[in-house]
Amino acid sequence: MEQKSQDQTPEVSSQTQGEDWKNVVRSVIQEYVTVERRQTEPAYKNELVEERRRRESLERRVNELVEENKRSRQMAEETDRGAQIRAELQRLGVAKIDLAFKIVKDEIVRTAEGALMAKTAEGERGLREHLTSFVQENPEFLPARIAGGSGALSPQRAGGGSYGVELERIHPGMSADELQRVREHISQVAAQSLRGE
């Protein structure tokens, strides 16, 4: 009997030794994996931090570009609005365009549809309608209607029944006869001026 128990003992001890070796190998492998993970983790973390920095930098740049684009659009819209207002004032015959523009520019805004409208106490009005009424209410912005100055001859005294010239009638595309009459009248007035008449 003692023989049997001694025969079984080496078998059991070899099994325990096998388990011990497995445990040792497992612990070595786990330790190796842990060390490798620790070594590679900082590299991953650094890459993640660098990626985050790049992404934030790109987001900042995109936001700056969006703001710059918004400012450019506003400037272009302001320039276009100003050009349209000035063109309409010029069409209405305003002589002091810059002064009139400074007065009316704040009242005129662009609607969502893109049209220019004037916001007044009476409500909204179209650009042309508003500027026309502004010019009618403020004739001092129009050119002077009295032709000549001190010493200017009135048409009835300028040589009897001769042809009088109004500056408003001189324009490109005049007929040749009209242009000739204007030239003759100018030379006649110049001659009278030289003679002291």
C-alpha cells in the first residue's frame, strides 16, 4: 500500500509542477503585455493629443474663414447698397450727392428678398419713391435753377430777337443745325464780351 501511495505522489507533484509552470508563463506573458501597453500608451496618447490640437486648430481656422466671409459679404452688400442709392440720387438730378447720401443712407435697408426699402415713420417705401419725395422736400440738393450770375445778360437783352441758348438743351447727339446755332451764339456772346457790350 505504501508502494501505491508513493507511486501516486510523483504523478501529483508533476501535475502541480505543470500548473506552476503554466502560472509562471501566464504571469510572464501578462507582465510583458502590461509593459508593452505602458510603452505604447504614451505614443497613442501623444498621437491623440496631437490630433486634437490639429482638429482644434482647423476648427479655429474654419471659424475665422466663416467670419471673414461674413464680413466680406456685409462689405459687398454695403457697397452695392451705397452704389444703388447714389445712382438713384444722380438719376433724380441731385447735385450734392454725397451730402444727400449721408442723410438718407441710414433709412434705407435691404429686405430678405434683396430689394432696397426705406423705413420711415409712415412705414416702408420703395427706394425710388422715397428718394423722389426726399428730393422734392429738399430742393436745395438740386442744381441752381437761375442761369448766370452777376453781370450775366438776360436773353431778351442779348441782341434783340437772336437765338438764346439754354445749357440744358446742349447735349450729345444734338442735330447739326442746333449745334451750329449754339456755336454762333457763343461766338456772338464772346465778341460782345470782348467789345465790352
